[in-house]
Amino acid sequence: MPLPVYTGRFGPTQAERLLWRAGFGPRRGEARSLASRGLDDAVRSLTRPPGERWVGPPPHDDKGRPLAPADAYGHDHLWWLDRMVRTRRPLVERMTLVWHDWFATSNASVGSQKLMLAQNRLLRRNALGSFDHLLVAITANPAMLIWLSGTDNRKDAPNENYGRELMELFTLGEGHGYTEHDVREQARALTGWTSTWKQGKGQVDFRFDPSRHDSGSKTVFGKRGTFSWRDSVALCVHHPQHAPFFVRKLWSYFVPTLPDARTQAGLEEIYRNGFEVRPVLEAILRHPALYNGPRMVKPPVVYVAGLLRALGRGIDTTAWVWLSEGAGQRLFYPPNVSGWDDTRWLDTNTFRGRWSIANTALDKVTLGERKGKKASKVPNDPEAIVAGALALLGDPTIRRETHRELVAFARGSLKGATGWKAEAYPPLVANAVRQLLAVSPDLQTC
Amino acid sequence: MACCHEHSRSELLRRGLAEAGRGLPPIEPGMPVPAGTGLDRRTFLARGLGLALAVYGGSALLPRAFEEGIAAAAAAPQSKVLVSVFLDGGADALSLLAPTGDPLYSQLRPRLALPVGAGPAFSEDETLSWHPALAPLAQLHGEGKVSVMPGIGYDHPNQSHFTSRHFWEVGAADERLATGWLGRYLDRVGSHDNPLQGLSLDWSLQPSLATARMPVAAVDAPDQYDFWAQGVWGEVSDRMIATIGRLGSIPSHGDPGLEVASDAAGQSARLYEQLTPFRPKDGKALASPVPYPAGDDAFPRRLAGLASMLGAGLPLHVVALSAPGGYDTHDNQAAELADGLKLTADSLLAFQRDLEARGLADRVLVHVWSEFGRRAKENGSGGTDHGAAGTGFLIGSRVAGKMIGEFPGLGKLDEDGNLRATSDFRGLYSAILEDWLGTDAAAIVPDARKFSRPTILR
């Protein structure tokens, strides 16, 4: 049964949404050029991208030095943010972020940027490939082995941490087709991983040690066998509840409403044919629900990367580390193993965090502050000031009412501005309009 | 986080004008004198009036804020306050209150059992001892200001962090319920224009405060809630901040994503006005009459800020925050647990003393909880795996000071080797709602009548 495909107009507004949902928003002019390719070609350009080539200025810290992602505090975050900003393969980066949320591992307890970066490369390598393969790789991944106590899980002292989350969060969903008994038996199947602690180097030499593995008979999902860690993973992927879980979860990153029954069934069918991620993504990105449905709140790092892409600005300050954290998303530090809560990105505090993000993103183009630059360059014209702010941010689609409020603000602020204020106020107002536009509900969502 | 779009602007204005006819809000008579704050009454009143004036000052730009602040400031001083403190990760009940008198304890916990005499004895049951780091709670317990729930949980316990925490947050064993129990309480009794009524002292909203309709707020630190933009100042800046609220009140026409973003903008603009007296130009709004634990951690600072806000008469009602420390102690439990518990207990003691010094202690009840306890038998990594019943506390000058539910006992663990619950969190919530907050629990907690209410107040 074929899945529904969006057949409405695919103009710059639709291309803009696609670029936000499947990436980090358009660069200047990108929505228009993508729209001209039509829906199918536009989606394929994302799911089957060309080789990587970086667009824009290379990243550096506040003093102009290159980043040291494996060593310097916060540079891990900046390194990845830079990829999001400069990539030509936005869906690959976006899916890497999806997997980082799906297999949410935090450096708060791993304690090694090097191991976190290695995990990040693993996620990127498998970003659009086989979930089956990805799951095997992540189960044996050093950062994950530390994070969910895999190296503490040995035959005479099983630790349930990974076995539980493998089913609850990674493959089946809480309460879907497994019991507490299965948790304990899976923990036994997963025993055997270990590492060595070296002074000055931390945990090294992650390996499977058969003498730590419980090779006895286990019963998982009612099946009996001397299951190994690979069996443990395979049992989950082939569990009848896995495909429904996978489809629901992957869909939820791209579309805020639930798939209808026909769509759910169709996506499961595609997925069961080899556990490949790419064809499922292609079906989701062409689905009418993505284009006709309601808006989604942009995750904080997507919001940051998108502002920088629209402004054509590269990573030139380490402030993005704490600014993103203030908005609720520090890369490599998800709040817990279930990842970030996409339903709670915005409240009075994280809104203020996004305000600071917009303020910093715009601080290289502030009007009326630099010496020798005449304030009168900004027209004393509310409509023109708002049009200028929109152009600066790449002409994003906004609601008529939002446009009207911004013009009303500019008009009200300029109305009484006579005498010295007639000269001084237009740049102030232009700065404020840019800031208000960047934090408007329209630009917080896509 | 949805809020007040159904509440028409004209109705708000009408109500605001009616209120305004009575002159300045009655800030002086209802407000407690801030004992021990080092502020004289005049300074204090000026600060109180600062709140009112900020509201009036804002009215030229944003008429709606006018009556909001008035109603809020006037309503605040008499109301009870509930503070919810979350121990994230599943705190180990058998360490918080250790059954040191039971020989089974050291058999189940050969490495982790606390020795007799390591912490203060528990005066209500000599077979139990406090964790050494909880000595401050033992001290308050000796004063009758702590009630211990040594085995709180629910039937058919779920050992997933996320599911069990969700149950506690929504006040029901229901995975689909999307509003918090305190959020539903605010939806019933709260106001359409006071985000401070439900305050998360956190980077983000605590889910127990998630409402369906009423505005709530999250603030990391009350004195830093400001909106500054480079190259914008003076009256243009004031107008800009007011415009945040106007952008937030554009109808979202049923689009949930837009509604979330709009509510965040609208509530942020309102909160900005409410917190005006706490911004630095007003000086030492956050001076505390007692010392709090020093260091970088946010928890003691947040409690100190909370006491200050209550002292200044801000209209807070239910407050939620997370305790310091990580309680999901699968490995290396002994050290990790002690650090988190110590800072938590030291800070809670300082908070209680602060409230007492300010004469506010009778208005505040603190509830400390965790999503579950941990497995009775330790694991092989010097830690413990997920369990069932856990330990919780009620703290305050008005609490009964007696155990709620007996200690579950190591001799009758459930089939998974976990402690059985001897009290139900939904019964506790019902008692808090009825006896402390004075509302009908049946309207908030699903099937509330099924759960027996413990005696929580003296």
C-alpha cells in the first residue's frame, strides 16, 4: 500500500520548513533554490547528499585560535555546532543529533570528550544507514559502555542498566512486550565488557572478555538460549514491537502530530525490509503531514545554528556553549538517558535563554555603535526598518500579525522622536526590531 | 504551558479598572515584617511599593499588566506555599534511613551497609539510623519539624526512571496524563495573570507544574531575569520588552507549536514585570538572614532566593526544584550519595531557619521525594539497581513530625527483591491538597477517594 505524498504547492515556504525540519534552516536564498527543484528532488538532495564541503568561515575561539574539540572545555559543543552551520549535508548532521538524543549519552558521567567524539563519529557514520548495525555498534561503544554501566556488568554481578534502557528507550518502548524478568535476563546476556584504567589516560582498551560473560542459558521474550550480547541486540530488533516503536519515535522528530494508522503501517513495512533508516526518512519527508500540519518548536541548537546560517556567520566565540546551555541544550550533555524533552523546550527561563542567543547572534551587526558610521543611515521609516530586519535574517516566513506588531512597535518608538532623538532613535529601533523578530513565536518554530 | 488566550482582553481591562479604582493595593497591612533581614520597615515597604509602581509604570505600555500585578500582589501574603524538592534518579531508601538494627541489612549490603552509629539514631524507631549526611534533618526531626515516609510508593511499581517519575509528577499511575498534579491544582484555583503562582527554580519547567491553562514560570535566579539587547536602551528598550508580550498574544489559531512559543513570550514579559524589584538597581533584595552552604551549586542559592521572594511578598504559591546530587547510584554509591545528601540537607536546614527568622515558617511546607527507592540487595559495582518503595520527607514548622507508614522491613521484600510501599504518594498528595492547600483532592488526583490520607499537620 503506497504512502501518501504531499502534492500541494512546493514553494519557498515549504522548502523553508523542510530545511528546518531536516536540517538547520536555510542559508540566504537556499529556500528559493531548493523549491525550484520540486519536492522529490529536494528530499533526495537531503537523503542522498554529495560529499562534505564546508561553507563559510572556519571556526575559532574568541582569540582566533582553532578549536580543540577533544581537549578544551566546551569546544566539543562548538565543533559540532560548526558542522551544523557549515555543512552541505544537513540531514546527516540532523540525524546525528537525532541519534544523540535517541541513545542519549552524557559526558557528565563519561568524563572524556575524546570518547564522546568517537561516539559522535559512530552516530554520523550510521546516520542514514541500518538501525540494526547502529544498535550493535552503540552497544559496544566505549562511551555507552561507561554511561550505562556496561563495563560493570559481569557474570557474577550483573548490572541491569543497559539491558533495561536497550528495551525501554532504544528499541521497544516502556511497557511494550517485555517484563522485569526480561530485563534481568538481558543483563546476563550483555555481560562480559570491560576496560582498563590507565593513570593519565582514563579508561582504555575496551574489550569483550569471555571470562566475565555469563554463557549460561537465558530466557528472553519467552525464547531460550545461551544468548550473547549480539543475540541480545538481535532479539530486540526482531521483536514484533520494535518496528512500531521505531517508526513512532523517528516520525516524532519530524512531525508533531501522530501518524495515521495507514501511514504507521506503511512506514513499518518499509522499515522491516532491512531496518534501513533512509527509505523511512524519505517517506516521512515527502508526507503531507509534514507540510500541512502544525509547527514545531526548534530545538535550541537548531535555533542557534539556523540564526548563524541565515546571517552567514561562523563560530567565532565560545559563548555559544553557555548560551545553548541556558536555552536547555548543551551538546554531549543530554539531561538523562531518555534525551531532551521535546515537549518542554520553552518556558520563561529558556525563552530568556533564546533572547540571549539572538542578542549574541546579532551583535556583530549592531547599528549605530561603531565610530564613523552615521546613525542616519537607518531610515526613519517603520516599514523600511522591519523590511531591513527581515532581509538580514534571510526573509523568513512570518505571520501578517507579527509583521504588523513589529511595524507598530517601530512606529510608536519613532513617533515622539524629535530633536536629538530623530537622529539617535532609528538605529535603536532597528536593533530592537531585529531582536524581536529573532525571538518571535514565528522564528522559534518551523 | 498553554495559557490565557480565551480570556478576553476587554474583560481583563474592565477588571483592572475596577481594581484600580480602589487606589494602591493594600501592600502594607497584609505583609509580614521581614524579621532578621536587616531591612527596616520603610526600606521594605519601599521595595514592596516598588513592585506596585513597576506595575503602574508598565501600564502605559502594556495595559494588561496593570491589574495583573495588583491582583497578584494583593493576594499573596496569606496564602500557603508548597515547595517540592526532587531527588533525581531514585534515592536509596536503605541509606537515607538505614535499618542498622536488622541483621539482614548487612547480608544484603555487604559493602554498602551503614554501620550502627555512623549517623544519628532515628528517635521513632531504634532499629533505624539516619544517613550521616542527613544529620540536619535529624536535628529538625528532633524539633518536630520533619515527618518521614520510610516506604512511600505505589502498587505494581514501575522500575523505569521516566515512567515512575512521570507517575509522581502527574499524581497518577497514568502514562498519558500530560499535566502535573500541581499544574492541575493551579488550573483549578490559580489566576490567569500570575506566572509566579507556579514557579520552577530551574533552567526549565518542572513537569509537576505543567498546567493546561494557567501561566507558570521557570527562573534560574530571580535577580537576573532581564531582557537586554545590544544597541537598544531607554524608552525604546521599555517598548521592546512590552512588545515581547504583544507578540505572545497574537492568536495561534490552534497551532500547538505556535501556542507554546507564544505562551513563553507572553509569560516571560509578565514575569519580567513581576520581578522588577529583584533586579540589581534595587540593591540587596537577596540578602539572607542566615548563612546558606557556600559553593557553586545552585540549590542553596535558589532556596535563599525563594525565602527572599517570599519575604518580599511576591505571589508564589507552589514551587518546584531539584536537589543537588545524582541519585541513580548504580556504581560507587557510598561517595556519590553522601555528597548530594549533605548539600541537600544542609541547604534545607538553612532554608527552614531563614523562614523562621523572617516569620514565614508557618506558611511553608517542603516535600522531598524521589521516583523510587533502590534494590535491597546491592549490585556488584558498589551500587544498587532500581527498586520500588522509597523514602520521602515533609519539612516545616507545621508538620506532624511523625512517621507516615511504618518501615517496610527487609524480611518481606517483593518478588523483585524490593521494598514494599507502606504509604501511597497519591494519598500523600491528597492530604497535602486538602489539609495544606485547602482544596478538594478528588478534583486533582484521579480516584483520590481510594487512597487513605495520612496525618501530615500537627
